[in-house]
Amino acid sequence: MKIVVILPTYNEKENIGLIIHALQEQFRKIPHDMQILVVDDNSPDGTAEIVKAARNEFSNLHLITGEKQGLGAAYVRGMKYAINELHADVIMEMDADFSHNPGDVPRLIETIAGGADFVIGSRYVAGGKIPEDWGFLRRMNSRWGNVFARYIAGMYSVRDCTAGFRAIRTSIIKKIDLDALKVRGYAFQISLLYEAILNHAKVREIPVEFVDRKRGETKLGLSDIVEFMLNAWWIRFERSKTFLRFSVVGASGVVVNLVSFTQLMAMGLNKFIASPLAIELSIITNFLMNNFWTFRNRENNDKIHIRGLKFNVVSFASLGVSYATFLALSRVDPGGIPQLHQAAGIVPATLINYFLNSYWTFKE
Ligand code: GDD
Ligand code: MN
């Protein structure tokens, strides 16, 4: 496997030389093609010059530079380069400041080699640690960042969603549209994890001890924290989009049903014939909208004719329920408004429709 360790740097002149050497030391124990890619954002302290000098010593060391746009933007550039130019099979994310122990790199790689797609060096699983001397604010910041990611963005099963020490198969990253991620800063970490989970990545957490940097200072600012919180809500909204869309489609189906029912009767059709026709019409428009809009992102292995067959079965069931309701109400209340009887049939039909379509026709 070809593995590229990405080191994003901004003003890390005191750390970068040391971390490059420490990594090369670890690489000797790893039976894979190991490369380092430094993504420096034109650090004014001359970090890039140190990397350039080290390139004379190490042929597996690469450097790209660019404008400072945030940690996430740097990782996006680095990942694209690692995939397109270096043809990496696995990418590692790692801080350049020794917060992440280079000695843990072999364990992360072993876990990937064992079959995982997305390995997190985790501070919040048994055996993992945050620095003893972290102040109240820093502790709260990290805790709350994870609470937001887990309970608002919905990644309950992952303990450390914000970690910056990870190994990821590029087969997963290639499925993600990195440019579409709406985050520039540290929030990138949770967005990437979220997208990986959507793409069925096998996620594993292994314990690591996070240590405070001894040289230089942290770049995590207030705007990163704000972006972090907003991003968690954005992800939540994205998640509920399927349900929102289904509701919109359902509401449009009610309109199609009742308007066509009224129209058909106005054209002189008997209400007992107009009813099932109107129901069928709304089932078809609902199916088409759900197929091409609500569930369009669901990966479904069914051939189109199988899905069509399932659709017919579902339609038949909901049409039956809906029409039975209409007939029953017309009988109980023969003088009543037919539109009301027709509308009442929509309720049980919608439930059956949603259940069968979501768990069967459009099953992932
Ligand atoms: N190229 C580039 N551009 N690098 C950056 C930028 C940027 O805008 N901002 C930060 N970096 C680099 C730093 O130079 C360092 O190597 C690494 O990214 C992490 O930055 P730190 O400033 O040391 O972050 P931290 O220790 O406060 O944050 C840690 O915890 C976060 C939350 O759990 C890191 O592990 C993060 O990755 C993690 O998300
Ligand atoms: Mn750090």
C-alpha cells in the first residue's frame, strides 16, 4: 500500500524538521510505501524553507504551498494532491506539532491493513487521553465539540469525531465530493467523517494519548469554534432533508388527488370511478417525485423493472386501503362531501406508502 501522511502547517518552523525525522524513524517499522506531504500555507516564519531543505535528504517528502484558508481547506488540497499526483491508497491526517505521537502511526496503519476504512486515533475511548493540564475552557471546548458532533450531527457511535489523527482509505475519499464540503476550518474533521459514514466506511477508533504542543502555538480560533457549532446543525438539517422532502411530496400528492378527483367528477364521472383514478394518479406522481428527488441519493441495487414491480405492489396496497376507506365512508355517510371521504383515505395510504417505499422499494 502507498500511504501518504499529510502534515498541514502554519508557522511550525520549530516543529516541522523534528516531526519529519521522527516519522521517518517510524516508517522503518512499517512494511508499506510511506510518504510525507507537507501542506504549508505560505507560513511567514519560513516553515516551507525547512521542508525544502529536508527534501535533499528524503525522497519520500513532498511539499505543496498555498494561501491560508483554514485547516480544512489545507486538507482538501493535500488529499487531492495525494490522490491525483501521488496515487495514495491510504491518507493519514496528523498535526505537525507532536500533539499526535509519531509512535502511534504504526498502530493506525495496522488497523487499516486489518480491513478498516477509517481509523481514528481517539482520545475518548478506553485508554485514550487528553492532557492532564488542559484548562477548563480547552476541556469544555473539546468535550462540547464532540457532544455537538455526536448528538446534533448524529454520529452517536463515534467517541472522538473531532480528532485530527486519522488514517483513511482513499477509496472512501474518492466517493466524497471534497469541494462540496461547506467547511474551511477545523469543522472539516466532522464533515469528512460524516460523509465517510454516509459512504459506508468501516470506522474504527483506537486509543491515543494527545499531548500538548511544547513549541509554537495553537491556531484554533474563535471563528473555528463558531464554524464547528454551525456545521453540526447544518449536518442535522441535511439528515432530515429526506424526511422533509417526503413530506413535501406527500402534500403535493394530496393536492393532485383532490384536484383530479374534483375534475373527474366535474367531467361527469361517477364518484366511485373517479376515486380510484385520482388515488392512482397521485400515487404515480408521488412515486416519480420520490424516485427522482427524495431518495435519489440512495444506492439501490434493484434493476429499474424490479423497482417498478415493487412500486406496483406498493401502489396496489395503498390504492386498496385508500379506496376501501372511501367506500366505507361513502356507505356510513352517503350524503357527505365526497372530497372529505377521499381525503380521509389518504391518511392510512400514506403510512403504508412510506413504510413500504422506504424499507422496501427504495431500501438502501
Ligand atoms: N496549512 C494549514 N493551514 N495548516 C494549519 C492551519 C491552516 O490554516 N491551521 C492549523 N494548521 C496546522 C497546524 O500548523 C498544526 O500542524 C495542525 O494544523 C493542528 O493545528 P493546531 O493549532 O495545533 O490545532 P490544535 O492542537 O489546537 O487542534 C487539535 O485538535 C483539534 C480538535 O480536536 C488538532 O488535532 C486538530 O486536528 C483537531 O481537529
Ligand atoms: Mn496542536
